[in-house]
Amino acid sequence: MSKTSLKNIQKQKKKARRVIARPAQSRIQGNTAGVRSRLKKLAGKARAKKASA
């Protein structure tokens, strides 16, 4: 079945309507070494900012 068949389009629309509204992610999340180190750095910066305020 093609991706753009009428049935599939209707299915996608129905799924889109059922989706729960969630706030956008404030920072990149993941479990790779690069991302984890970046999160750690951002967390440190956030803590320093909060402490200085």
C-alpha cells in the first residue's frame, strides 16, 4: 500500500488528533557519550547560574 493512499492519510490525521500535547524539550536528551557530556555541561552551567542568582 502506498504511503499517500487515502486510508493512510486519514489514519495519520486520526493519530495526529489523538496525540497528547507535550512541552518542547528544553535540551537534547539521549544516552550517547557525546550527548551525556553535553547534558552534564549544560547542567553545570544551569546550576552555576542558579547559584549566582
